[in-house]
Amino acid sequence: MDHKTLAALAVGLAGVAGFTYPQEGKTTEQEYKHIESFKGIPAGELLPAMRFMSASLGVKCVFCHNTEDFPSEEKPQKQRARQMIAMQRQIDRAFFAGQGEVTCTSCHNGHTSPARRPSLTGLVLRHTMPTTEMPTDDVFSKFLKARGATLKSISLSGVSVHAGRPDSAYELLETETGKFALTAGLNRFVCDGSSVWRVGENGAEPAPGDSGDIVRRTVRLFLGASPFGAYEKPFVAGFEKIDGRDTVVVRGRIPADKVLEDLYFDKETGLLARVATQRETVLGSLPSFMDYGDYRLVDGMMTPFKIVVTSPDGEATTTNFATAKGNVEVPDAAFKPPH
């Protein structure tokens, strides 16, 4: 068996040209051309190192190399790999005494790009890309048609279930202009469409930190004629399966809230199945998501009677609504903090 065939088998490829199996006793730079990151090591250790990088990134040789001419420097990924190797070694030496605790896999874990955010079970943010262009307006229009009537307001009541805590009553009153009044167990929040207040026994105070934004996002039912108007430059990011059902994913940013969101629309029904939020922080993006299901007609509008909120720590809160009523007449005072 010749050298090229051995190399092809070693890398798991057929017909590899330009790469020869190393001779015993030689270092990498003695055996191969353009060696920078692996100088001084036995030439026989180069292929195992290449296979380790391939497995760590989930790619084949062709990702970095011209497999007809391995020494070629034509692909920028090759130089980028050298930079990454230098970075990995520097981190490992500086913080782990060079014990190999930090490797390509530590950050890449099977992907060409390292994860920039914590992972959540059940949430995929790298979608199957569409092969043809799909206008976002078509997706939004299908949702509006599937949703049906445009209610000015809606009132829902039910029960929230969270593992390890007692079940709590849940009542929500929401308008198409973003106003809402929420009672969840002992917690009560009101929003006049702009500011969110937490109401307690001693009166009301502005919701601290970003808690108001979190509450605002978790009560969204996307009412109104333009429920997705807040998103900047939304586009179809791809396709995804949720519980076995195909969805079309639209991605958009809401700069004022410092969030990037993926909206998953059921491909068959057109209804919203999930909203995944990436909240920007000074360290990175923090993911969470909401699932919408058990849609029922409420005064002509398809309304989710089941909402599951999964927080960044992976804990889920499930709210099941028992009753709902549309176009409820409510005075403006209901959405303002008591004085």
C-alpha cells in the first residue's frame, strides 16, 4: 500500500493527493512544507492532531486545506487555525500549567464557531438554512391570517406550575398597545405601555433592573395589526423542528431592549410556536425561550392557552389558561400604579 493511500485511510478520505505518510524519525518541518504550529514534534503526530481538530470543529480536511495541494496557503482558515492554536496554548500555559485542560473542543464542541451563549436543552439557534429566499412579510401575513380577528384587548386566567413551588393563580389583562396588568401568585405588575411597575403591599415601585423587560416579554401575546413592528430588519433565518413539527424561523433585533429574537412559526398552521430571546450582557448573550401551544378561538382570535417559559437556568414555568375573553373594556387606571 503506497503512502498516499495510507494517508487517505488515516484521515478518513478517499483520493487524498499532496499528502504523504511520514517517515520514521523525522519532525513535522523535516517531512512537510509550511509547518508553523507543530514544529519539533514527530511527523507521525501531525495526522492525529489534524484529526483532533477536525473532530473538535465537526469538519473535514477541506475546511482548511486544498486537498489537492496540502501545503497550499490559499485558504484563510488555515492561518486562522494557526492563530487559534497559539491562543489555546497560551491560555493553557497561563492558567493550567500547560496540562492540556483547554483544547479546541473546549470552545468549539463540534462547531466551526464557538458558542457565544449558554446552551439550553431543547433550544437550537443554528437553523437549517433556506435554499431559496423567503420574504419575511409572507411569514408574518400567514400568521395574521391564521390568528384571525384583531382584538383590542384580552383577559386570561389560569394556573402557573413551576417545579418545586406551589401552583399559583395567573391572571393577565393585555391590550394591543402593550399595556398590561399581571397577577401571578403574590406578584403583581402593571404597565402603561411604557414603564413597568411592581405593585406590593406598600405601594408601587419601578420594576428593578431588567425585571420589567423580562415581565414585558413573558406576557406578550402579539396582539394588534402589526405585532412584529418592533423588530429591526427581520429576516428568515432558517427552519427548525419543535416537538416534531416544522417551523419557519424569523430573526430580528429589538435594539431598545438589547435583545435578538428568533420567532418560530408553525410551517403548517402559520401560528407562533416559540420565541427565543438572546439578551445582550457585558459578558455575552443570555438565552431564554417561550413556547406557545393549545391554541383556541377567543372571540375570533386564535389564542395560546398554554405558555411555557424556560429561563436561562433551564427551569420552566408552565401556564395553562382556563378562561379567556376578548375586547374587555378596562379603564386606563388599571394599567397604572396605585398612588
